[in-house]
Amino acid sequence: MLNTGCYLVLLGENEKMARNAQIVATEVMALLGGETNIEQLTHCATRLRVVTKDDSKVDAEKLGETEGVHGYFFKNGQHQVILGTGFVGKVFAVLTGNGDVETSAAPKKSKRGVLFNG
């Protein structure tokens, strides 16, 4: 659904939420175009907020259909992946190397959020 520049995908009522942050993080990262496509990664209470280098590499439809993702939309140059309270922090920790996953390089920090080396 397109609404004032906002692409919104909501999941069906039979969707199960995957509680494995590592699996969800891996799938979400791939659907956002991979680590090298991430310019900025932050989160709020329920959503990952992502600015990408190339928006055409993002698979919006599959992001909204991913198990463990409650929805997805794009607004004002920012991809927002709805994960839910508490779970978003776990996925963010995995993505930034502060969780249970080893990373090859620590992410760079900026005033606006966490940036991936890329």
C-alpha cells in the first residue's frame, strides 16, 4: 500500500514471530542489500531504522514477509523494519556485533547512529 510516500507491508494473522535474533538479523540484512549497502543503522522502541546507499537493492516485499518481522515501510529516505519491543534491541545487537555473533570489524559510530564499515 502506498500512502504519502510510505510503503507499508503488514503481515497476515497467521504469521508466527521468529524469536531467534540471529536468524532474523541475517535475513533482514540480506534483504536490505547486504552489509555494504548500509549507510546508517539505528533503532527505536519497536523498529530498526535504516538508511541505505542504494534503495533499489532493498527487497521491500520480502522484508514484510520475513518471519519475525511485523511489517516494513519506507518514509523520508529511511527503511523501517518493525520487529517489536525488546526483540528489536536483540536484532540490533546482532547486526552491530554487540550480540552473539562475531563480526570482522567493529561498526563506526557517528552522532546519527551506527555505521557499518563498507
